[in-house]
Amino acid sequence: MITAYHRPKTLDEALTLLTHPNTLPLGGGTLLASHKPTLFDSAQGRSDPVEVVDLQSLGLDSMKTSGNNLEMGATVTLQQLLVSEDCPDVLKSALKLEAPLNIRNSATVAGTLVSCDGRSTFATALLALDAKIIVVSKQKAEEAINIGNFLPLREQIRGKLITKIIIPLNVKLAFEYVSRTPADKPIVCAAVVQWNSGRTRLTLGGYGMSPMLAMDGTESEGLETAARNAFHEATDEWASAEYRMDVAATLAKRCLERL
């Protein structure tokens, strides 16, 4: 239950408010409006009354290219990113699977990462891209956190605020998935990113609390084996581990072929 609403005009004011107990940032509002329990709920104690800090006056809703990177503000919506000419086409495919249009129009990039689970296609793609999460707090002006370190530690974000997310544009990205229907979140999805140096990074989604990094190597050799090994215990109500292992290896191979 929301007991107080704040709309700060400055980042410093927002950070001060977020140090208060049971106070959460408000971006697109889709998370706080949802009644479905999530990882974010349990981490932030959302069963208790909360105060919200509206971020819309802080200028965090813009995107720009900087060198070989795309910098997106924390409150950029998924749809805003999807229609941007700077967004890679493959990432647009992952965004369309993340949520329907009405949700994409409200859900923010930062809020999606904070609240996502392992079936998030957006988080799977950004994990493959080795995205950087820029976070600020009252104690530290700014710090860059690799998304691979950020996702397992989302419960520690209390009192901090994501200001932007940075992804590289000078890479090759491929994404493949399998789902029961086109409208469903994937049972298995795979994203592969390759740098000019040959560095190859494979991530898998469709299971668990967050997407997983299956391989990050100097070359693509062993990609299918890495995909298979990553899902050796990935059994849930949607699929068996054996099924996911086979599909993950196939999808990883298809991604590599697309590159």
C-alpha cells in the first residue's frame, strides 16, 4: 500500500528520500501497480506500507550514443527504446517478447531489470551485451556495475538509484527463443554477442530468478557444450532440464550461425 507520494526536482533530493525506510523509486509504475509477487517485492518488503519517489522530473528519460555505446536513462520506457533508430534490431526482437505494447509504453528499462526473472528476454540480451548499470547513492556519486554482478545483488539496491544503462553498439548480437505460443515468455532463449576481438558471450533465459551467463570466452569454441551444461538442473513446471539442455544447445548454434 502506498502511503506517501514524493516528486523530487533534483537527484540529490531523490537520493535523500530513498534513504528513508520502506521508500521505493517510481518509474513507469507497472511494478508497484502489479499484485503479483516478484523478487523485487520480497527484497524491498513491499508487503509493508511504502512511500514512493516519482522519478519523472529528474531527466532520466533520454537516450544518446556516446562513441560506440548507447546510453539509456533509467526511466526510458521499453517502447521508447524499441522504436529508437539507435536500438539494435535484434534487441528490438527481444523487447517485443518482454511485454505487450501497453506494458512497454509504461515499463522502464531500469525497473524491468530490477524486477525481472529468468524468463526476461530483455535482461537476457543485456546480460549478453555485458551492459553497465550506472548507480548513484548519497555515499557514492556514481559507480558502474556490470549487469552480471548487478542481477544477483538486486536486493542490495535499497537507498541507491539507477541513473542509466550502457550497452555497446560495435558488436554482433543474435537472439533465438522457443516458447509455447508467440505471446508467451520463452521456455528457453539464448543470446550471443561477439566482439571484433573474437570475444564471445552466451547467455540463456527461460528459467530461474534471473538469466544466466553460460560462456564468456576469447572465441566461440565450446558454445553448444556451454549452453547444454548451463541447464543441467533447469527443471520446473514449464520444462525438464533435459529438454532445456537440448534446446539451449540448438539455439546457441543458431545464434552463432546468424553472426
